[in-house]
Amino acid sequence: MSGASEPVTATRRRVVVTGVGLRSPAGNDVDTMWSTLLEGRAMAAPIEAWSTAEHPVKYACEVRDFDPVERFGHKEARRIDRAGQLGVAAAGDAVISAFGEGGPIGAGIDPARCGVVGGTGIGGLATLEEQIGVYLERGPTRVSPLLVPMMMANATAGLIGIEWRLNGPNLCVATACAAGSNSIGEAARLVREGAADVMVAGGTEASITPVATAAFWRMGALTSNPDPLVASRPFDAARDGFVMGEGAAFLVLVAREAALARGATIWGEILGYGRTCDAYHITAPPDGGAGAAACMLAALDDAGLEPAAVGHVNAHGTSTPLNDAAEAAAVTKVFGARGVPVTSAKGVTGHLVGAAGAVEAVASLLALRHGQVPPTANYEAAEEGVEIDVVAGAPRPLAAAPVVSNSFGFGGHNATLVLGAA
């Protein structure tokens, strides 16, 4: 095996997950999302956030039953873009589940040793689109003075740090659809190398907006299937594009020794992390998925594992023709033909862009916790020549073995996490 990551050493700290929070189309808590994933129930539905009467895109996977006013109050909710609202709410749940209402500082942890890595593909796009309309209709004097802090990609990470008074490393990762996984991986490295004791890490996205959906549609990335319930179909021979999604997920990462000393609930362990670049094309992967395969091998090398040790791959699986074909080839290259059970959550959730990897990391931890691999929604038939073992129709038992979670983004960004059971 080869990879760019550092080898496993006896001195590096083991990193575990002690808190989880999310807002997703499949549910706003882990139990609801897990039930939805096990059912393989697609969550695509007509868009409610804005009128699609004159728009080519009619449906998406929106986060339902989330009231930002209830979470933030009227004044504060108006000052945070939806991407920030989803991210801060998800991170808050993760922090409370790990430390209680007082957060890490209430638990006596030095705030200078606590930080945030928050990923996003786009940032506060809804606010930006709205304020461009204001500018065009009413002129520059009517543009909101809050536009910049609401639209900037790093707003969510900053807001999380402010809410919980975390003075340590605070970073934003913007690697498109790989951002959520990259954020978790980079945060895990900070903990294991001793640069931080607590990291809140994940991703958020709220890009179901009129302009963004039109842009993805114009570039041919979105499905043209008229039926939302069967439109997102990762790895299926009839796939023709993804369904827009939105959401957020954050994890609390700490050193294993500290978690055990505190008697914390451990959701799982970050065993390895890989990141590579295709260096090929701004939106398309190379045939054969060489960059994706190298990324998985780098993550396994970082974890000190051979491919045969892996029990399940939570695939990026976007439901687009080129990306699914490349990922399938990469998985076959690393694990062999039908060598490991593969699933994609995007048949249920749609594509959450910068939040996808974080939500799917939560799904991977839940698979380890419950010993089951959720089915890939809407998967019916393999494409000719594809040799991966797609879990479909019903959940499948998962052996007590690590899970690989993949995320691949426009720009050629690849990120892979290797997750282990508690």
C-alpha cells in the first residue's frame, strides 16, 4: 500500500467521537435519520422554500421541521444564513451530547485547547442571491450591511466558536462536496497530534436556491427524472444525475484517553484519513477513478489497515453517470470485484454538497453501532461492467470491521475517512 499520510506510530493519540448532531432531509436527530436510511426511503419532494412555477427544477431534499426562530430567536435568526443556522444547530446538538449544556468549558477543559473545523461547498448562498436581487431592484444603498458576515463561507465555524467560547484552532474547509469529510479528517489530525484536545468538526450546506439549482441543472448535473421518489439512484444503470439536498452534521472529536477518563459515551473512532487530488478536470473524474483509489489507499495506510480488514464502504455515490462509474472502478481496484458491501445515502438524502461527507460519517458511525448496512435507495440493476456489491432492497448485517466513507468534490478533491467501532 502507498499513501501520502504519516504512518501509524505508538505516540500519536487515538481520536474518538463523543458527540454527534445533525439536520438532514432524512431527519434532524440520529434516531430518525437512521430509521429513514434503513427504510431506504427517498426524501425528495416538491420544493417549499420558493416558487418553482417558472423554474426547471421542481423538487429537492429539503430539511423539514426546523424552525430557526425557535433555535436562535427572531433577531439572531435574521442575522444568520440558512447554512449557518443548520450548521450551528447541528454543532450545538453535538456539543451538548458530548459535554452537556455547559459545553467543554463547563467540563473544565481549557478553551484555548478547543476548536472548530467547519466545511461548506458554497457558504451563505441564499443571502447572497437575495441581496443581489435587492441591489438590482433598489440600488446599493439598500444592500444589507449583514451581507458579508452572512454569506462568507467561514461564518458557520466562527459562529460555533462564538457560541461555545472555543478559542483554539478555527478553520473553514471549502473543498466542494469533499468539505465535510475533509473537515473531520483535518480536525482529527489536530487532536491526534496534540494541537487541540477538543474539536467540533463537520459540514453544512443550504444551496437549494433558485440560482444554484438552475446552475447545477444547466451544467447537466441534476436528474431529469420526473418522479422525485425514484430520481436519486446511486450506481443504478438508469441513473442520470443527482437531487439537490441540504443539511449539516458535526462531530465532537477528543483523545480516546481523555474520553475514557471522563466516562464519555464513545460513538466510534477516527482510524484514518486520506486526501488526494485528481488534478484532471474541474468537474469530471478520470476514467477508472485513480484519484479516488489513491485516496482510499492513503486513508487505509494512515489507519494501518489492509483493504481486507474493511467491512463496508459508505460511497460518495452521487447518482451521476461519470462519478459513480469512476468510484465503482476505484472501489474495485482497492477491494477487488464485489469485495466489500457498498452503499450510498444519497438515494435517500439527495446530494448535500459540503455537508454530505459529515452526514455520511454519522451514517457510517450508526452502521457500526447497529451492525447494519442501510440499503441504497432506488438501486435496481448494475451497469454493465460494474463489479461492486451494492447493498439494496433491505439492510445487510455488518461485521465488526472498519467502515470507509468517501467524499469526492468538484475541483478534483478527494477525501476518505476510516471509521472504527466504539
